[in-house]
Amino acid sequence: MREILTTIFLTIYSLSIVGVILVIVTDNRNPLKTLPWILVLVLAPGAGLAIYFFFGQNLSKRRIISRRTRKRITTRLEEERAPGGPEIPPHWQPLARMLNRTSLAVPLYGSRLEPYTDGETKMEALLAAIAEAKHHVHIQYYIFCDDETGGRLRDALAKKAREGIEIRILYDDVGCTRVKKSFFEEMRKAGIEVHAFLHVQFPRFTSKVNYRNHRKIAVIDGRVGFIGGMNIADRYVEGIDRGKGRRERWRDTHFRLEGSGVRGLQASFLSDWSATTKQKITGPAYYPPSERLTANILQTVPSGPLGKWRTLLQGDSYAAARARSRIWIETPYYLPTETLNAALQEAALAGIDVRLMLPERSDSRVVDLAGHSYLDDMMRAGVKVAFYTPGFLHSKLLIIDDDLTVIGSANMDFRSFEHNFEINAFVYDAEFNARMAAIYEEDLSRCRQPSPDRWFGRPRLRRWAESFMRIFSPLL
């Protein structure tokens, strides 16, 4: 009897493994993602099934918000172009059309952008803007920490809620796993509307645990907005204690927006709010008239795992392939798709000044190993690689030529391009481009820049570890 039961169990078990592999293959995914999943299921079938259940299911054909609803929310973004006003540079107009078609990213004119490169200055600016709110405050972050920084924001929002200001908060359920429920309950008791994006509840929504909202935006009265890479946590303000009296800050970049560009952030927030709460909020109070404060043009581009297009990957790859003079990158993780990796190498081989800045050490040893495996070919192609040494470089920045800058929440890795809900702004403006290039060069002065010979001479055991972890890059 035991032998019969064992045989039945092994048969069902084997059929389950084969069935999952057939599902993965027939999904017609990128082979670079299909093969690692098959390898995991073959080498560790038991654990592989559990990992696939939580992290591997393909939700690209599902929608949490319809394109029709998204279009209705974004109709208020449309604006007339002033005669004789700024135009998107001709060689970037196809890029702008693509971003508009794939994510309804409307070109917005005349926004003022103020960059922040440290968490303390950014938090003070955010709190000051919240203190001036007259109608509403919309906040969306991947991580809210229940620490001093998170407490200051919670108290500032509670104060405005008591004044009758509409306060809405979205947080990511996985990003805030370690945050006690009482942190958000205190906000609710103060009259703040707080919701978790894609709440993970076993077993109903467990398949969505791998699809996270990584956006970090704020909108105050539809007039002031914030976008960038900083979460709400002390590590951006006070740093992390590394022992022996040494504190290490996370170096990141965030931006304050004024002008029509805020509408793009508002549309993204209200789309996510509608998907989470089923409330469809719109009206002139959320999209007030705005002045044209500068000569720039920007497109606020949301991207996510649901739907056919991977907009930010397509946008970055298209822009890199058409660069004329330079491509400067800051990213905490470099796990690129083959298309983007090839575009950067081809640009370097063609004589374009391609620079890639990474942290000397990120917050993930495994990701570092996988990412470093790409650098050999990058250096052979002529890409200049630099490692930021003072702390963890968490900044996301792409500078192309002297008239295009990409800022926002997306890292240059599979997770941001394929799995996360992200938001970037594509800014067409020479003046802003020059300002960000100056910040890049300042960061570069704090970097270690290894020569190719020195890099290729690293220990063979490390190179083997990098090559092995590269296999799993699409899954990290």
C-alpha cells in the first residue's frame, strides 16, 4: 500500500513539475526568463514549485485598471502648445510618440524641477510643501519606515487632516512588510485615507507578491509634486550605522516639481488609487491651471508588469540606441536586458561617451555578483565604469546627449523593467541636462574607476560566482 501511495504521489508531483514547465514555455516569455525558471524547477523541484507560485506567475495579460479608465484620468493632462514655444527636439520626437502610445504619457510644458541629492533636504522640502497644502495631499511610496523620518511625515499629515485637508496614502504591502500595522492605523484614526497597493493575502493574492509598486511620488494641491528614488526612511537622512562611529548615508536623487509636470504625477497617483480603492477621483481641483515656468518639456511615464509593453525599457533602449555624444548612467543595480545591454555596448563601440556608475557595494551581495558579470563586455566595448565609494548609491539617472534626461524610480534591472510599477520623467531640456551632468560629475569625483586590466585580474573564483548568479538575473 505504501509503495502504491508513493508511486501516486511521485506521479502527481512529476506531472505538476512538467505542467508548470509547459505553462512557462507556452507563455512565450523571453527565453532569458524562461530558462532560469526551468532550471530552478529541475534542480530544486519542491522549492521551485513554491517559488514559482509566489514569484513566477505571469500577470502581463491581466489589468488592474482599464486603459479606458486610465485614458479618462489622463484627459486633463492635454494642453495646447503656445505659438513659438518650446518643441521636443526633432530627433527625440519619435521617442515622445512611442511613450505617448504605450503609456499615455502626454508632453507637458514649462515645469520647474529642483533636484535634491540628500534625504534631509528633500524631507524638509516635502514637509514644507505639506504644511502649505490647501486642498489635498497625495503620497505614494514603496517603503514607509516607522522611524523618526516616518513619524515626522505621519504627524505632519495628521495635522493637515485635522485641518480638513484631504490626505490619501498608498504604500506597497511587501515594501512595508516590517512596518507595524499600528503605524498606518494611527493615520487612519487621524482621518487619513491609507491603503496598501496589491495587498498580499494568502492564498488569494499570493501570486502577486512579485509585482510591487516601486513608485515614490507626492502631489500637493495639484501644484507641487515630488518624484525620485528616495523612500521614507532614516537611512536617507541620518544614514546607516556601520560601527566604529561611522554612519553611511544612502546617496539618492529626488526632485520637486512645479508647473504642468505635476499633472502627470497626479494622473499616475489617481490611476493607482482607482485600481486599489475603485474610487475614480477627478475634477479641476486636482488639475488646477499652471503657469509655464521654464522652457522644458517633460513626459511623466508610468510603467508596470500588466499589459503588453515594457515602456521604460523600450524608452531607455530607444534613446540609448540613438545617442549622439554621451550616455551617462547612475543606477544601484545593473541587470540589463539583452536589448539594452547591446545598445550601450554598440554606442560605446561607435565612440559615444558611455559611463556607468554603480555603488561600490549595494544592499544585496547576490545582485552585485550578477551585475558585475556584465561589466567585462561593457569595458571591452569602451564603457567607463565607476564605483561610488562613500556609501550606497541608490540614485537613478540617465543623461543622454545635451538635451534628454531621465529621472524617477526605476533601476536599470529586470525587476524595474519587467515586474515593478515604476514612474520616470523624460525631460527634454538643455539647461536641466547640464545641471544633472554637473551633479553626475560631482558624484564621479567620489568614485573608484578601475582600469580594464585591473578589473579583468580579479580572482577567478569570484568571476565564476558572478557567472553563476548571472543565470538568475531575470529572477532577482
